[in-house]
Amino acid sequence: MHWNLLKYSFGQVLFSCLNENDNLRVLDLSNNSLGKGEIQCTEELCEFLKTNVDIIHLDLSYNYFDFPNS
């Protein structure tokens, strides 16, 4: 699903739906826009990572995720 200009709203839905999947091992979401905008899908992403512990490859590169200043 890389290079599709997917935005945060799609990420919210996708990660929420994938929480119910226990067969996913590889997911490439690189080169999208999941982190672009005022709202990000990081909360749903964190829940996805908590429940999908068997995933072996997750590519989220080049998605405009921003790290808050501490």
C-alpha cells in the first residue's frame, strides 16, 4: 500500500480494522501522508502495534510523522 498518498483519516480506519487481524506479518505503508495534518493516526498505530505482536516488517518511512519537542 505504498505510494498511495494515504492520509491520517485512512490510517485511523486501517489501523483500527487491523487490530482484529492476527495473520498480518508484513505491511508496507511507506511514502504516504499518514502523519500529515494537525491530527495523526498515532494513537491507532500504537494500539495496532500492541495487539499485532507477530508482525515482522512494518515500513512507515516517509509519512511525515512528527516528533513532539520535549
